[in-house]
Amino acid sequence: MNKGSVNKRPTIVDVATHAGVSTAAASKVLRNAYGVSSEMKAKVQASMQALGYRPLASARGMRGRTHTVAVVVADLHNEFSSLLVEGIRRECERQKYRLLVAPAGSGKNAQDRMVEDLIDRGMDGIVLISPLGTDSELETMARNIPVVVLGRHGASPDFDSVAADDFAGANLVVDHLVSLGHRQITYVNHTTEGTNDARLPEEVRVRGYVDAMIRHGLGDAIDIIQSQWSQEGGEQSGRLILSRAKRPTAVFAGCDVAAFGVLTTMWNAGIRVPEELSVAGFDNIFTTSLAPISITTIDQSGLDMGAAAGRLLLERIGGRTEAVSSVVRPTLVARKTTAAPMQSSNEFPPAHGATTVSTEM
Amino acid sequence: MNKGSVNKRPTIVDVATHAGVSTAAASKVLRNAYGVSSEMKAKVQASMQALGYRPLASARGMRGRTHTVAVVVADLHNEFSSLLVEGIRRECERQKYRLLVAPAGSGKNAQDRMVEDLIDRGMDGIVLISPLGTDSELETMARNIPVVVLGRHGASPDFDSVAADDFAGANLVVDHLVSLGHRQITYVNHTTEGTNDARLPEEVRVRGYVDAMIRHGLGDAIDIIQSQWSQEGGEQSGRLILSRAKRPTAVFAGCDVAAFGVLTTMWNAGIRVPEELSVAGFDNIFTTSLAPISITTIDQSGLDMGAAAGRLLLERIGGRTEAVSSVVRPTLVARKTTAAPMQSSNEFPPAHGATTVSTEM
DNA sequence: TAGAAAGTGTATAACGTACTACACGATTTG
DNA sequence: CAAATCGTGTAGTACGTTATACACTTTCTA
């Protein structure tokens, strides 16, 4: 360890000495606080420049702000989360804040511990993406640190929230499919063990599906598969659909990843999409536009949502006290996995290949 | 602001008082430092439990460690990065360290500023994923903070590194294609403006391709397209290939995302894969296994690489001084986009559809 | 059995910044 | 023209933790 070559990092005291002023003055300049003349400001800034001074966040954190915020995300693999994060990041950059991403892992405990750790580490505020937990739990959190909730519905007096209108999104998909002539539309839902929070996106989307079906007079055709929004969940749902004597003409997966799973099953079984079955997703992740059969889906403009969340968080850190709740309008992106159903499609015979499905590599 | 209801956060002084010992003793217990009896330890831990004490990282950071490390990543959209991050995270979790992800954005300046900010924020160490910059720049960094470099080749005395053997990976692909009977194998390379660092993965991979071709006596067939490892770059490469009178029988894209681009072009042009053209990628990102035509690619076991990087970083924070450089052996994942070439495939006529390629939605 | 070593606990000085309180001269007010 | 106000700068302490230095026992060594 060659300590000799390591020049000690300059502190605000060094800056003050170099500029010939008090540390208090230097601190004021740093924070551009009230009570500094323009010449003082110039002098101190010159010294900071000359010494290559950089404020130490750990030390600042003990009394003031660290100028750092974090976004808590369960899973980085989710492309949509990445979009949200990027939106937040850009807004933070604009305002000279640093954004760090905190991968909490799944499960409520893991997320709660992460939030505590972030508070311990002096974050000035946090964004939570689709957090688990009740309103009152989130409100308790929000009393300790500024919080913006992203992708979870419902307003609260204690924290801000930004969410897409999942109800309207689900409506758009059903309207689209009905306008193409579909009447048998199956919905793939996401269910979490022990969680039953009406504010979660999945709950809102399924309500949107049900509502739209009823509105179109298709209440009797409502068909919901309880599954998981994952590749595997989608594949299982697809196999379930194939195993039925009477199949739907369209499948609406509540999430793009699940839609991919459904499609995988169909491709493997030789079912033509969209001729024999229409499939729609939700989220408009990048991959939906990329694959050979591009998926009809709902765009939530993740970048905008993220940016909105970032803006709200920084506002609140800046002092705003009344809560703001913002809803983003989603749009339909019609692509190639949806089309009018075949004439006699309601009754085509079960494919014998349905039981030879394989997802092995 | 109802401050009255906010119980002040307990400090280590509160813990010490509650346990009836000195703060020094409490601190020792917290850090499990040398010089505490087991009864002292039990007593203090009980008090910490009782008060719900949590150490404040900002304060710790002023003198000791924050028990936090960060991984700097240019782009969260890259699925492979997510894998690496997850690997690091798991290792950190095992050792009671917190991992934060620092999205730097692209460009060397942005990355350098991020590293400075992370040092300011008291990180105990950082992992850099495929960083830009020269060895000496990285070494300068590494003298200020423990550094592990991930996905960049070459050892240094000042920092640890973990990389896949990209040379061997490229060899595996070429060997695979040659063993199928291919001789005309085109490589899609990645080039960055003004960067020419032999230690970057892209440089190593292209050398691996060239070397393998020569080894198989196919030196004259070497064909490298200078492009970008992105969807768009892959599509352009695909169009370039289609525009040629004499086409290759196989395309080796140095990155899965680029392979997707190539495939998109082929699908749009009606070229059958792998019958008319074999396509291979590199990275084994999740999407390659998911799509209807699963892509032959190279697996680098990102989770293992990440875990190795995490382990090295924590070791070094723990005091190791000699540098370690670790190389991971990649494996071939043969899927459905590669097969033996058609008999007369070398001279099939240019597809008339080649000029009607469209990537619009 | 004296002296060294090992084990266990404490007092206290940093660490770098923010901010309250105050001092002082210059300006405005009544 | 005295008093109040304003603008600008400083002194000094608090923030929560680590770690060095030391004191006091107890146990080992020669």
C-alpha cells in the first residue's frame, strides 16, 4: 500500500483556507445558500476549481442532503422496469441529482429491508416500482423519507404516485379485439400468493377486461386464466387453452412476457397466429417490436412515466407537501398477432400436437 | 409536518446507554471487532434489537466502511448486464453487503463522472462492466477505490478482473459452423468511434473469428462487416448481405442483439433460417431461447461471472492486495438457427424481395 | 513468582459538512 | 440623528460513527 503517493482529498476547509474565507462561507457557496456576495461566490468557486474539490456525500448526509435518490426495483430483467428507470434517471440528471438503482429481489421482506437500507444510506428520496404492501405501510415509509410510487394505483395523502391507466389499457385491447370480430376472448391474469391488493396493476387490468367484456355484451364469454406473468406462466396458459374442446379466438395476456409464453406454446404446437388465434399483450416492451411476429400490445410510455416520477420526487424533496397523483394514458399498438378470427374458428378440432409441447433446450 | 410523532432514530449512543456500556464497546460489537466478551456481545445485541437500532451509513462512511458497493453499467436495457448484476448481487447478499446499480449512460465522460460520484458517496468498492478507458486510467481509479473490471480482458496489478474467454467463444461458433459444412461465414463486428482497445470484448471476439477461420483453412473466406451491436446494426448488416451477388451460408453476429437484427431482415425478406442461411449469436441472452426460432449462441454464464466479480471485490475490500484475474470458459448453445447449408446454396439467386425490406411498425 | 502477554473495556479525538447564532458595517426608516 | 433593518461574513457546535490509545485484569511463560 503506497500511501505516500495518495494526495489527500481536499475538504471544504481546504477550500476555505485557499480562498481566505471561513468554512461557513465556503459551505454557503457550495449549497448556494443565502448570504454570499457575488465576489465571495466567485472567489470560493475558483478555489474549489483549483483544488478539484468534491463534496463528500457521507459527510453532507450527516446534516443535510446527499443529492442522491434511489429507485427500488424487484427485478432488473423486466424490460419495462428498465424503461422506467431510464426515465427517472434523465430527470434526475437534469436536476443534478444522482439516481442509483436498488435491486431488492422479490418478496415484501426483501423490499422492506432494502428501503430501510436506503434510508440508512442517506438517500434523499426513493421511487418504488409496483411495491407490495398496504397503503398504510407505504404511508409509514413515506413519513420517514419522500416517496413516489410508480405503477400502483390510488392516491395517498403521504406520497405521490404515477401510474398508467391500466383499466383504460385493458379496455383498449378488448375494444380492438371485438372490433376485429372476436367474441371469445380469454384473459391471462397474474396472481400472487397471499396478495390481494386492488391497487396493483394486475388487479386493475383484470377489472378493465371484465368491464369491457360486459360493456360489449360478452359477459357470458368472460374467461380468466389464473396464472403468472412469466414466460413459464404464459406457456402453461397456452397449453391449458389448447387442451380445451372449445377454444377462444383471442387471448389477451396481461403482460408482454406472458404473451410470449402463450405464443411459444402456439408456435410449438403449430397453431398459426393470428389466423387461428389472436394474441395481445401489455407493456410494449422492446422485444414485442423485434420478434418476427410482432405483438399487439399496450404502450404505457415508460420513459414519460419515469420522468414524471422523478420530477415529483425532486419536487417533494424540494419542499412540496401536498400529494400529487398522476395517471398516464396508455395507447394501443396494433401489430401482427391480432386479426379477424377465421369464419369457423370457434369449433376447429383440438390439435393432436397439443400434448407434445416441449420447452426444453 | 407533525414532528412530534416522529421518534428520533436510535443511535449507537442510545444502544450503549441502554446496555450500560461505552459507545466504543457498542461499536466493537456492531463491527464484530476484536476485544469483546461473549456476554458483552449478547448484551449489546439485545439492546440493539430492543431499540431497533440501525447503523447510519453516512456516519460510518466518515471513518470506516459503508458496507455498500456499486456496479457501474452503461445501459440497463442490455439483458446480459442484468445477469451480471444479479450475480454480483447474490454474492454481496451472502456477505451482508449492499449492491447498488449505477446507470452511467454511455460515453467515457459519463462513466468517469459516475465513478467519482460513487467515491463521493462512500462506496467501499465498485465493479465496472466493460468500462471504456485505458489501463492506466483504470489503474488511477483503482488506487482510489477497490475496483473489479468485468467483461474486459487483460490483467492489471492494481485491479481484479473477470472476463469470459471471448476468443474461445468465437472459436466455438466457427468450429460449430464449419463442422456443419459451412465455409462462407460472415462476421458482424462492433466498432466504436475513436476507440481501439484490444482488451474490449469485441476486439477479442473478432480475433477469435479470424483465427478460427485461418485454422480451418478458410482464410480467404474471412468476411467482416463493420457494424454496431444493436438491433439496427444487425438489420443493416442483414440488408448488406442480401444485396450481395454471392452470399455467405452463415452469419456469425458477435452479439445476440445484432443476431436478432440480422434475423429480422431475413424474416422480412422471406429468407428461410437455417435452410437458406445459418445465423449464430453471442451472449445467450434470455430472448434467444424464447423466440420461435431459437438462436444458436455462446453462453458466458453471466451469473457466475457476476458472482466471481462480487467475490473478488469483497475480498479486496477485506484486505487482499495482490491482483487476481479470472477467465470464464464459455460454452456453445446449439439451437435452431444453425444447420448444414443447402447443397447449391453458394449460388442461389438474389431474392427480389431484398430491396423491399421494412422495419417500420 | 516476577514479568510478559493476552483479553476486555473506556475515554476521546477525529471524520467533513451544515447551520444556528451572532457580529459588524452599511443602509434605511421614523 | 438615533434606531431599526439589511447584507454579508464568522465562530463554533452538532451530526453518528470509528478507531487509536490506554488502563485494568487475568493468564501464560521462564
